Amino acid sequence: MTTHTKPAKLIKGATGDFEVVVGMEIHAQVTSRSKLFSGASAEYGGEPNEHVSLVDAAMPGMLPVINEECVAQAVRTGLGLKAQINLRSVFDRKNYFYPDLPQGYQISQYKSPIVGEGIVTVDVSPTEQIEVGIERLHLEQDAGKSLHDQFANDTLVDLNRSGVALMEIVSKPDMRSADEARAYVSKLRTILRYIGSCDGNMEQGSLRADVNVSVRRPGAPLGTRCEIKNVNSIRFIGQAIEAEARRQIGVIEDGGTVAQETRLFDPGKGETRSMRSKEEAHDYRYFPDPDLLPLEFDQAYVDALAAGLPELPDAKKERFMRDYGLPAYDAGVLVADRDTADYYEAAVTFGGAKRDPKIVANWIMGDVAAYANSQGLGVAQTHLKPEQIAALVDLIADGTISGKIAKDVLALLIDEEKDADPRALVEARGLKQVTDTGAIAAAVDAIIAANPDKVAQAKAKPSMLGWFVGQVMKQTGGKANPQAVNDELKAKLGI
């Protein structure tokens, strides 16, 4: 159930407002060395048809054998989604012909999935949180890949992906905007990465979304939905929803009716286009796979997997707020990536010192993240070490350097002195803040003596003080303690 504390997010049409309703089916490739029902490698890449066993190629007489690690990964994920774990589930055959599906059916789960209903808490913005219901999670095998661009008149088939384990995570239609959908996929990907059940690399196809979009007048029953297949980036998911909602509103306002169908999103044109009319479940002629017994395990198996789970994002966020006094927004940003969260904790606690958690967060979310983004890296993947950030914060706290000098030191750590200890670097480069009141007083006297007209102005208009501060800082090469400069100027100018 979505908790919308804000006004409904409506799209203005020519004849009034519409509400968009979004549900999603996420196909997440299971992190496992081998495929769901065969011993072939599930590794990404490789030469075409290099990772194919006789089972994947559907040779006569080949029987599927379940991969226990894939089952464990599905259960772990279900626990991460706060979902019902079904101790008994059934694999079904979903029958359809496709050139890269050699069996002529996909082994999936239909009426009895491994994971039932769950819930994901999603931060849409710093001030808005929603809950998206999970309908189910089931295991199924991926199909291969048809390559149409190698020859003019022929299609080639690569079966490397055929039989790779997928978790299909089906949400309820609880999202009401492109922003909510993007935030949901981001959160789901974070949970999967924490658990280690899917690497979430959308550019490699290991996380793909089928997006169900419908529109309705506020308060009206749900409209007819269209499914946009295989959207492979969070940005494209948002664009596809907006484009499809506008298309459906246009159809309705022109007096037409929206046809239930499967569509594709074209990012180049920013539009969706029809692919095929939507099949219903009965079109696939589901029936239990006769080669596979029902999948059964006991509660002890689930409990053992639960005991081995890492601290998940929601729990980590709560702990960061409780233990470090961080605002919800900062905690949310830091825990969105597990490595960044670990990096932050290492910086805050380094050497057992008590340093301001909020200031450490500001440095990591600000300057460090900006540098990481410029390199296309995560914060924890840069050469900057948590202990270097800790030392910078300590140097500011004990008055050795100012915040401005700290930025200069960070620039040196980024470019010239990659492995340096910031404290030694400040010493070697003579970057210490000038706190000697005699030296500051001399600089203040010199500026006042040289600018009698400005002195008169400052006495009449105290906001002029900033100009004097700037001049003193310039004269001291930016090293004077700003507070000491302020105090000295106020005393000398009688402000």
C-alpha cells in the first residue's frame, strides 16, 4: 500500500487531470557461478555459445537439475524484501516459441512461487517516503539472444544466456509517478547489491524492467495497462513512463480506448511503440514441469539464510541516524551504496577518535563524491582513503587549517600527493592556518592604514566588514584564522 502524504501527482491533460499508475516486473540475474538447471557457466560475456551445456541447448533426454545456490539467493532476496517465504513452490513450463528458447518452453513459476508478498520502503525525496508492495518473486530461466545485425538475411543465436537464473520481482501497482518508479528501482537494486543476490548492472542486462503503465481520472477504477518491455536504465524507465502516460492520455482525450499490448521504448525518439498484443496467462498453457519435483525446504533452512544476511539498507540508515546523529537525507545517501556506507564509517571511527559525523558526511557527499563522479567511480573506488578524510576533518577541528585550506589539501591529495598523510602534507607545504594574533593584527593594521575611506564606510555600514576580511585573507595567502581576523577587525574598527 502506497502512503501518499503529499497531494496526488497528477498529469494535466487538455480535458482535465489524469493519474498515472505504475507497476513493475524486474528481472534480476541471480549471482551464481552456474545456471539455474545446468552446470554451465553463468558468467557474463564470453564467445557466442561458449557457456552452453546439453541441457541449455535442449538436447533430447537432457533433464534439469536445480541449482541450490540460486534457491538460496531467491530466499535471501525475499527476506530482504520483508516477504513471505514459501516453503513449498512449484516449477512450471511456460510454453511459447522463440528462436533463442531451444526447449520451446521456459521453466518458470506460476501459481506457487518461491516468495510471496513483501514490501519495499522507498525515499522519493528528502521529505517523501512511500511503500511499494511486492506481489511475488519467482525463479525462472533466461532465454538466449538473437543477433540480427551480423548478416543481411540471417539471424544468429547465442545461447550463453539461455538457462541463466533470473528472479522476477513483481511489484503491486503502487507507484504514481516516474520519480517514484525510478526511486523504487534504485532502492531495489541497492537491496539486491547488499544481499549479493544480483550485481544490478543494468548496462550488462543483469537487471531489466518491464514497466506496466496505465492512466485514469483521479478516483476512477484502474485503466487498461500497457507493458513496456526490457527497459535497461533507471533514466529510461522514467522517460518511458512519462512518454507512455502522455500517449495514453492522448488516446483517451481523442475519444479512443487504450488497447492492452506490449510496447517497446525508443530512447532516441523518446516514445513507445507497439510490439505485440498482450498475451494472457492462459495463452502460455502453464503446467507443472514433469521433470522437476516441487521445491521444498524447511524453516530452519530459511532461518540459517536469514542469520547470514548483512545489515540491510533500512537498518543501516536507522543506525546512522541513531548512532551518528545524521539527518535522514544524509543517512539515505550514504547507505544507498554499501561500499560508500563502509567508507563513511571507516572515516568517522578511524583511530577511535571522536569527530563530527555530520562534517565527515558533508566531505564525503560533497567534495569526495564530486571527484569520484568526475572519474566515473564510486566514492570507495577512488584512491582517497577514509583515514585521509578523517585527518582533514581533524585538522580543521583542531584549528590547524581552515575549511578553505582543507579544500586545497584535498586537491593535492587528489593530484600530486596521492598517498600523503594530510597532517604531514600541511606541515611540509607550510599550509598551517595563521593563528598568531600578532601576525593577524599586523595584517589588519596594514589594510586599515591603506584604506581610510573604506574604514569610514565600514563604521557606518558594518556589512562592509566582509571586504576587510577578504583583504586580510589575501595578504596572508588564505592562511589566517577567519574567526581571529573577524575578532581583530571588529576590535580595531570599533564595530
